[in-house]
Amino acid sequence: MEKLKYPEAPSLPPEAQKLLSAFIDRYRYSSLGALLKGLVHNLNGSLQILSMQMELLQRMLSKEESKVQEQMEKCLGQMDKFREMLDRLIQKGIHDEQDAPQSISLNELLEEELSLLHHNLFFKHQVRLHKDLASPLPLLTGAYGNFSQGLGNLIQNALEAMEGSSRRELTLMTRVQGNEIRLSVKDSGCGIPEELKPRLFQPFLTSKGGRHPGLGLYLARQLLSPQGAVFEVSSREGETIFEVSFPLSGAPVGKT
């Protein structure tokens, strides 16, 4: 399977760069809105479960104490889910608003992106996830929001590629190779048509049609290239692998 290498994205004229920056800022708010809709859906489901458990609890007040305790534990479990969902949303908002360079654990960032995807019913119920995250990894340095949005787009692209596939497996792998950290995002989707491969990271390029505008890969490259990212892609029907290399610069080894 041939592997194509895509170096850093070409620089844009100043006015075009300003336009892109404004678009990315608006895109972040749009992504947060979609995330909020999914979280509200999940919260409503948990509220319904909590309400039913409380009704059962009321009916059992005159019965055995052990049964009451069991229902109480289920209610408390739902409350814990509320706290986790809200905490993820708050942390996502805080991270994405921080533009100053900071130390970033790639593994932690990936886990955060995956946890937020649990509002996506396709991912939650139809995709089998495999993770092979090397530990420990050196820390990267950069704008958290750029890493988050860029890698989030890569993962979303992999999910979209599997929508029409009978086998749906997403594999994420991190490793240190020489003076680089390498991330692999592999999907079992439709593959990339040969004629599109040379133009893969151009805006509005898509083979999916419909509601997919073809901006995910373009934005991923624009957001991650300033962090020194280099992309390599290999694809055939039933398997596509995006590999992203981030250069190391003597960063300390961090917690994953």
C-alpha cells in the first residue's frame, strides 16, 4: 500500500490568513454547539433514568432496605454521570479558549476527544475502538485548541469514512520514533480514490458528498502545521491510515 507524504501546509497571504483565522474561530463555536446538543441529549437520557429510579425508590420505601439501597446507588451513579459530562464540557471550553503555548500530553488530549465523542451515537454504538497509546510520551508544546480541533477533525474524518462500511473499526496509536512523536489514525472505511490522493488536503475536497463539506482535513493541516506536523497517508478499500509526526525539542517526559 503506497504511502504519500504531505509536508507542512503552504503559507497563506496575510489577508487570506486573517480570513482563515476568523473562520476557524467561528468553526470552534459551531463545533462546541454540536457538542452541546449531544451532551444535552445524553443528559436528558440520564434524567429519564434518574426519574424512573426515584419513582421505584418511592414505591419501595416500605419494602426491604437492601432494595432501597440498590436503587439509591443507581441514582447516585446517574448523578456521577452528570458531573462527568459537565466537567468535560467545562474543560473543553477552557482548553479551546487558550491560545498561549502550553505543554500538552498527546495521549490525554486523545482521551479527552474520545470521551466527548460518546454523544455521537454512531461512534458509541457502531464503531469498535482500538487504542495503542505508548506510555510515557514526551510532552508537546503548542496551542491546545489547535491540537484539539486538528486531531478532532482527523478522528471525525475517520468516522465519516466508515459510515457506509459493514466493518467499522477505529484504531489510534501513539509512539516515539527517533526525535518525533507519531500518531496513527486508522479506519476500516471506504478508502480514498486514487484521483483524490494528490489533492487530499485541499478545501472542499470530499468523496462522501451530502452533508460533508470537505473541510476537515484542510483544517486539520492548517491547525497542526504550525506545530511542525507532517502528514503521511496510505489508503486502499477497507483501510486508510493517517500518520502525523510531531517534532520533539527536548521536552520532558510527561504523565499520559
